[in-house]
Amino acid sequence: MNHLKVRTFRACIPDEFMDKLRARIADTQWPETPLDDANWKYGTDKVWLKGLATYWQNEYQKSTFEDVLNRYPNFKVDVDGLDIHFLHLKGSSSKGRAIILTHGWPGSVLEFLDAAEKLAWPDRFGGKAEDGFDIVIPSLPGYGFSGKPVSPMGPRDVAKVWRQLMTQVLGYQNFFAQGGDWGAAVSSWLGAEHSDVVKAIHLNMLPSWFFAPSEQADADETNYLNQVAQLRALDMGYFAIQSTKPVTLAFALEDSPVGFASWICEKFQRWADTHGDIDSKFDFDTLINNLMMYCATGSIASSIWMYKGRADEVAVGHSIKRIDVPTGVALFPAEIIPYPPRHMAQTIFNITRWTSMDAGGHFAALEEPQAYADEVRSFFLKITS
């Protein structure tokens, strides 16, 4: 590690911020909802959200957030003028194998923590010390405690920052990359354009914009493309807004903590393996800790810039043609983004592992940390053997 550049970091939320946050929650203007609203039919359930807001205002403690994050080694470093926050867990193995784990929206570095322990220190969970990896978990630019880019940054440019973080700052000659959501896009760009240092990638989501219909699409491809079209029509209004006019939306989200909670928690209910019951998978502390990664850092608005950044990359013709590094894919059954058939995915990726998982959805590492860690470890160990 380049100690001249890296600074240690501890999360600390000022009491004054919490006082103002509680006052803003108390002053929420609650909208009318349809009389037949039930089971999140029209979006976030108001009764459920009032329960979360009441807990956030009256019972939630800032130490809940601080203690979770500060259990692990946190750092910041300037990469080409952009401050990057990251966690760095040195693995039980002395082999110096490293994995960079990249989160997405509306997640954060917090979703990886349980799984990261298992990947770094398998001997603490009944595994073998020699199977441990160094784990690096950065906050995306514009997210959490990372700095904000001057304008929207897409996943291709983030991959360039991650390369510098891993090689120039942390000194790894080569490394692995894993992610879902934006993490899948960033990891894909790492594999596509940085294969001289990225040995392999592993994904738990395959970005739908990577794939186009072939001239003679078979039934599986046609079914996949129909699923994507249905998803875009019924569940991706947020994506269209955040990809075109993110600042317009940001004024509302920054102004209302409960409004922001509604915008994000609906995704946790819909995208995770909850079977419609968000409480079956996530407690209030887990959800609020994630909200605090945005609210307490002033990054609600800047986090959604990445959607516009990706759209701008696509508009100027930046698209992935082929990724030749070994690629593992874990198919979690409740993932909201449809998985293409394997033969279609192989037109872009050099897929060497294709695993159907038993449970879990979009927030795979958070929902199923043991299964996620076992899958990721197994794939990357085979690359190193």
C-alpha cells in the first residue's frame, strides 16, 4: 500500500445532523394513497413506510451505522483528483490474491461486509486459511464517503479509477473483480479494457444493454428479449428518469428523507428475494444503515448521476464488444434483471462458470452472504490453481 497517499478513515455522523434528520422525518408531508393499495401494488406501502420512519426518528441510533462500518479498516485516497473511500480487508492467505467488490444503486459498500469476512478469513467460518483473499470494497464515485465527480461518470471511467486504486495505490500486480448492478458493468469494463491486470471477473447480474438480438434469434433469445422489454415497460421508470434528468429528481430526494426512503426501499422489496414481504429479508436497521450511506454523506443526488454517465458513454459509442478474461456468472433466482441464455451471454463474455443459485436476488451478497462467498471463492480459486 502506498502509505503516502492513503489516509485512514472512520465514519462519524455529527449529532447536529441526526437532530436535523429527525426533525425532517417528523415534518414529513404524507400523501394520499389509493384506497385499494395493498402489497405494494402502486409502489411503497404507506403503512410500512410510516413504521420505518417512526423507528428512524425515535429509535435508530447513529452508532448502529458507525459501528457496522468502523468494524473494518476504512481508507480514503485521492485518485486523479477524486477522493475514493474504500475498505481493505487483508486476507488470511499470504498469497496476495485480491478481489475488488463493486456495489451498485441503491446499494452501498455495506451490502458486502458479511460476505467479505467469509472471503477474506474463511478459517474463521470453518474453511481453510489458505483460501483467503484480500478484499477491496470501494464506494463508487458520487456515493457514500467517496468524492463527487464534477459531472456524471459512467462505469467505463470508474473501471479506469479502480485500476489505479488496485495497481498504483494498493500495489497489486493483478486482481479479480466481482459485482452486480453497476458493479457488474464496472467489472465488465475491467475485464474488457484492463485484462493485462484483471485475471478474471465474476458477475451476479448481466446488464441487459449489452445484448442485442441476433439475426436468427432462437426461442430462448426471443423469450429473454421479451422479458427485458416487459421489465423496461413495467419496472424501469426510475431508470429512464435517472438516465435523462437526474438533477430534476434529485431536488425532491435530497429534500425529504422519507421520500428518499420510499424511492429506495421499494427497490429492496421488489428486487430482493422477499416474496413480497420486505421484512422477511431486511430489518429496519439494515435498510436505514444503507439509507444513511446516502443521507449522511450528501450523496443522494450525485449517486444517480451514474445513470446519465452510462447513457452518455453509450451515446458516444462506448460499448463492450468482447470480454476474453474468464467470467463466472451466478444466477440468483429473484434477480429482477433477466439473465440471457448462456449461449447469448457467451457472445460477449468468456463464460467458464455458470451457476444457478438456490436463493437470493439483486442484492446477492447482502441476502445470501454465505452462498455468495462460497460461489465467488470457488470461481476465483480455480483461476489461481
